[in-house]
Amino acid sequence: MTREAAFSRLCKIFGMTGLDECLSPLPRSGLVQDLTITGAGHSVTVSGQNAVRVFSVNSGVTATLNSLTIANGKLTGIGPLGYGGGIFNDGSLTVTNSTFTDNKATNGGGIFLNAGRMLTVTNSTFSNNSANGG
């Protein structure tokens, strides 16, 4: 698969249609279909650049993250606009061999798990994440 085809597919997974939306710093709408991201054998960091949440897993979506660093996510809003600096999980999320560092939010600095949703974290590190509550 070419780089352009992979980029286009990734944009569709995030529910983006236009080039401007796809090229924004990070997708704002959240994952809209099942996705597995594996950084094994590489040093892969996904950053919110201290400006936005890194990932949002929408309801009904299953996401698997393996061997990634989720860093510098930041949300300071009220209610859901302040939940999950690194990841907001409203679906089913599995995280393995990953690191969450320097993420900030009103609630859930590294990961915010919405009530009744699924989260499995194995062999992962959380460091220097912060939240005012939760």
C-alpha cells in the first residue's frame, strides 16, 4: 500500500472526508471504525502537542494500541470537553506495551473510561499524567 493510500484510509477511519480536516493537528471526531495500531519494533509517539486530546474511541468501536507512546494530550474544558487528555474511551480499548506520559485533563489525564465501557491495559506505563479530578 502506498503512503498516500494508507493516509487516505486512516483519514476515513477517523471519519474525515475533506483534506483540510484530515490535515488538522489531530482528528477531533474520534475513531469511527475498529482499528489496531502497532508500533512494535519502532519508536512511535502520538502527541497532542499540549493542545488537544490524542485519541477518542467512539461508542461501538474496538481499538487496540500496541507499543505506542501517547504523550502531551491536553484538555481543560468542562464535562466531556475535559475528559481524557491521552484517550477518551467510549468504546472498547485494549492497550499493551505502551506508555502514557505528560497528558493533562480536567478528568482522566492518561485515559478517561466512560461508564460501562471496556478497557484492558497490560504491561504499560503511566507517568507524569495529571487531572484535577478522576
